[in-house]
Amino acid sequence: METRRLVEAFEALWAQALLAASAAEEEAGRALNRVAEAAGWSQEEIRRQVAAFGERLAAQRRELERGVEEGVRKAVARLTVPRREQLDEFKARLDQLSKRLDRLLKKR
């Protein structure tokens, strides 16, 4: 269960990071429009600048996502959380030991 809470915490943080990135992109777009108006750019120049700016933001966002995903992957890898198969094997071994102990106690 502890692992599930950890995953949920990572998912919540990731959602917050994406929301913050989206808000930053929107604010940057508004700022670019204000600069365009002040600079007296034509509609074509505004479109060109917005497209270039959007491409840079998208690339930076992808890089941010990769960095966060890699960080999460490394953090989770450091956790020594057993896989389901390992837990099943451990349970089977415990069952065997319990049966063996019962047999030994009955021999007494």
C-alpha cells in the first residue's frame, strides 16, 4: 500500500507541474502579444513569432517531462519494493516453513 501512496503523490505532483507549465505558456503568449503590439509587428510577423515561440515552449516542455520521468524512474528504482512475483514466492516459502514447523511440533 505504501507504494500506491507514493505513486499517487508522484501523479499529483506531475499534474501540478503540467498545470504550472500550461499556465506559464499562456502567460508567455499574452506577454508576446503585448510585445508585438508595442513593437508594431504585422499580423504575419506576430504569427511567425508566436509559432517559433510555441515550438520552443513545446520542446522545453518535452524536455521537462523527460527529466521528471527520468527522475521518478530513478527514485522508484532505488526503492527496494518487491515485485508481485517476489511476494508470491515469499508467501509460498512461508507456507512451506509453516507446514514444516507444524509437522515438527506434532512429532514432539
